Amino acid sequence: MRYLWLMIIPLILMINPCLSLEEPVFISGIRPLGIGGAFVAIADDQNALFYNPAGLTQIGGIITPFDLSFEVNQDSLDLLNFFMDNEEKLRDLEGLSNEDREALLKKIIDKVIRLRSAGTISGPIPINYIRRISERHSVGFGIPFTKLSYSIRVKDAGFAIARINLKAYGDIIFPIAYAYRSPLPKGLSLSIPLTNMKIPISEDISFGVSLKGIIRWLLELNDTLLTISEFDKLAVLEGRGIALDIGLLYKVNQRTSIGLVSQDLFGTRFSWNDIETGSIIEKKEDTVVYPTMRLGISYRPAWLQRYSNIRDILFAFDVTNIFDGRTTFFNQLHFGGEIRVLRFILARFGFNQGYPSYGLGIDFPILKLDYVYYGRELGMYPGQIPEWNHMIGLAIRF
């Protein structure tokens, strides 16, 4: 293992530190989000393609011909409620008295300016296929995963002029993954010092690799409402990159697993097309997604399953971005659990970067319906820039 690290570390150091930072290409699953974002050591469904490819060895077979999800943050709903509550006044600004106009302006400054509206649409046809082709080998791929995300914020530019800041991404992702289950020598055990106790070591360890071809479209706008009508300033950029993830999943025993994954290994570099503005052609420099590492553990207790209505229960704990010094340790923590009740009802709960998450899933044999409400931190430390999100998804999977 130490020789493996001696090969990997120099390749990581080859990443050009002068390249601008790019947003990671990642499909956040509703189920992992409901468990607080802890999924590296679970990885037992289609989300393994993005969270830990080594988990493919746990899956007999999955085919997903339809998977559609919508995500919107609480600020978007607050902004919608504001416009609905003040629709008549906004339509007839000239007919308002000076007092009513000043009161409406005060509401906009107090309630609207601070809002950051954001949302994501994934799907609807990320046809993905996962299959165990032999006792030790598993494969998975998607054709393709699609994701559209945006964030928009209105800021006060002074002199009662509002400035619009818009950023939108459109991603098409073609993942292909392979996993290998490598049985360890039988009879291994771990001796506890100063005692005669020995803990049996499982013989089940899996390795996985995922390669993702990515096409990304980027639209950025930072302008005032007075000049936003000049649409010739808008330019949609197209970038392409290839991402590589490697993962490990170790079954300590039938109830405990440990997972480790390195995402965007060696850095995922995006090359962008040229920007043509009138007769001027501008060059956008390449950007890079820096590597991240996630470590997790999952546990399925037996004593809670003695109740007749509880079919399965699990807990998971993850630490993400282990070597990222740009954020605090608490921002890297994820913890949660999932309980299956009455065979088809799944209740989820957790803490994502210190914020609670709640989820509910309806798991019929083919039709899957899921919902999650969760918080996440956009700043450097918990409590700096919290964001609360709603996400709902519908999938056909068999």
C-alpha cells in the first residue's frame, strides 16, 4: 500500500496550482442527502457511481430508464411568496402612493436583497445500468446523466439600482465504472494487545474505478437591471473534461463496512471554447476541480430489527474533503441513518455539515418516490452562510 501512495502523491503534485478552481461535477442523490450526506461506506444502489464505485460489487443488478429530481432552496420559495403577496403592488407601481411605494421598497431591501435563489434539475433520462457479471467483477454505466443548476442573487448597487448576479451550469455526464471484489486470505484476525482476544477479519474487500466524460455549459451574468436587456453581453461557454474516481469498500463483518474514495483523482481539468463578443475573441483559461477524499463507516445494528415492523436499519458517518485546508473540520462531517418500515417505507435522518436533514422514501418494486429537506454550509464554517433545500425525485428502477 505504501508503494501505491508513492506513485499517487507525485501525480497529485503535478496539478497546476495556477489554474482557477472549477465547481465539482457531482450528482447528489436524494437518499444520501437524507442520511446527512454519509454514503461512502453504504454505496449499495445507483448512487455508487458517484459516491464510491467499489460499492458496485454489492449490487446484483439495477436498470434505471427514468430518474427525475427537482431541488430548490428555501430562499427561492421565500422569493416566490414575496411576489405572490405583493403581486398587485408590483404591477401598479405608478398608482401607489409615496408611502406605499416607500414601504414596498423597504420590503425589497429587507427581504429580497439578502435572498439567494438556487435550484437544480437532474434527469429525466439518465439511463444507468449496473450488473454483477461474475462473483468478483461488476460494471456500471450511464447514458447520460444530465444536470442543470442555477443560482441568482439580487444585490443593492446603490442609488436604488439593483444588480443581478446569475450563474448557471448545464452538465452532461457519461460515467463508466468497474469494481473488483478481492477475497482476503481466510482465517485472518486482529489481536488486541494485553489480552487474549482476537477479532476475526472479514475476507471481503472491493476496489472500484469510475471514469466520467463531462460536457459542461456555463452562463454567467453580473449586471444592473438598467443594462441587463443588452443580451449581446451574454455568452454560453462550453467546457470538456474527464474525471477519474477510485474507491475501496471493506466489509469488516456482516454489519460493518468501511469506505474510502478519492474523487477527481489527479484533478479534473476543463478546457473551454473561445468567447466571441462582436469582432473580439476572448480566451477563457482552463479550470480544474481539485481532488477530494472521503472516508466513511456504516453499521447495521441487529438489536433494533427485533421489532416486527422494522425491516432494516443502518447508520453511517463520513468525513469529506479530508485534506482540504480551506474549510473547518465541522464542515466536513456527515452523519445519518435510514430505517425501512413495512417493507416499502424508508425514513431518513441525519446531520449534514452540522445542519439537520430529513427524508422519506416510498420504495415500490419498480416505482420510487423520494423527498429530502436538508441544510448545508456555503461558507468556511458552520453558521456563516447556511442554505436550506427541498428536493423531490421520481424514478423507475428495477
